[in-house]
Amino acid sequence: MGLTILPSIVKIILAVLTLGGAIEATKTTPIDVMKAYLESYRAGDDTAIATMQINDPAWEITSAGIKNAPARIALWQAIVERFGKDEAQEPLLMEVGGRRFRLPPVPEVAELEHVQPTINGEKAEVQVGPLKYKLKKVEGVWKVDMAQKAPSAKIAREVLDNQRRFHDIAPAFTEDIKAGKFKSANAMRNALAKAFAAAEPKAAN
């Protein structure tokens, strides 16, 4: 004997599913998206980040930065523990070939707790510390909008080389900080700058 579903029951089921979808959709706010974005960024998950953003003309650079995020976080945690939080709030400045490479702290998800997004129709902005993220709604879903002028091939190569330099020296340098190798924050910063400049960037695997 076959199973017969009354039309009225079908309507009820569809109504429940539709309501559930509407409720779920209301949870997707710019702040919700930014929380997921920062969680994935801090985990070094560039695959997840790729699904949360649009219009990135320099994805190779973005991806390298994301993959370096866990090492940056570990470095900053070591700086906090050894030299205090104030030192960790300042970006690290390194120089190669006359150009400076600025390495700011990775934003924490908790910084979003008291942030109010600025929403203008299908666009939004979320300020996290000194960083401002632009978002755009695509087919009903907020995405981080990376639209910007693409860097020249020379600049892109320099940035990638710098990301690889940091990737190569960060783990050992972080351990040196933990071991108390540097007597002051200035000594640590100077040593990091020298190690960074001396490192040879390796090609990506």
C-alpha cells in the first residue's frame, strides 16, 4: 500500500521549511560574516576565506597572508607574554631593498562584540580596530568585498617574497622570544628586522 500525503500536510511542511530558511537568513548579518571570516583567517584557512569574499585581484597575496596568520598570532602571543600587550599592539616594521614591510597584528574575533556595522542598502562597512572591511550582498548573502586596484607584477612579487620570508623565519624567532633571548622589545624588533632582511624567500610549494 502506497503512502499518501494530503495536500494540506504538504503545505504545512513547505511553510515550516520556508519559515526555517527565513529565520536562518536573518542570522546572516555583516557581523556574523565577519566573525566567520576572522575565525577562518586566524586558522589560516584560505579555502574557507575564498568562499566568503569577492573581487580579489590579488588572491595569491591574500592567500599567502592567510596561511601565515597562525604564525603571526603565535609571534604576537610570545611578544605579549614576554614584553607586554602594549608592544604587541604596534605593527612590526621590516625593510628589504629600501622598501618597508608592515606586519600588523591579526584582528581577534572578540573585537567584533561591540562593533556596529554601517549598512547602506546592499553594501556595508565593519571597522575592526584600525582595519575597515567592506562587504557587499551577493544573492542575499554578505561577502567581504576585496575590490581594489590590482598591484603591479613587481609589487605583487615583492609582497609574496616578504610573506615567504616571514613564513621561513617566524617559528624559530617566536621560540627565541619565548626562551628570553632578547632583553628588550627594541632588541627583539631589531633582530627580527635583520633576520627578515637576511632571509632568502623560497618559492611556494
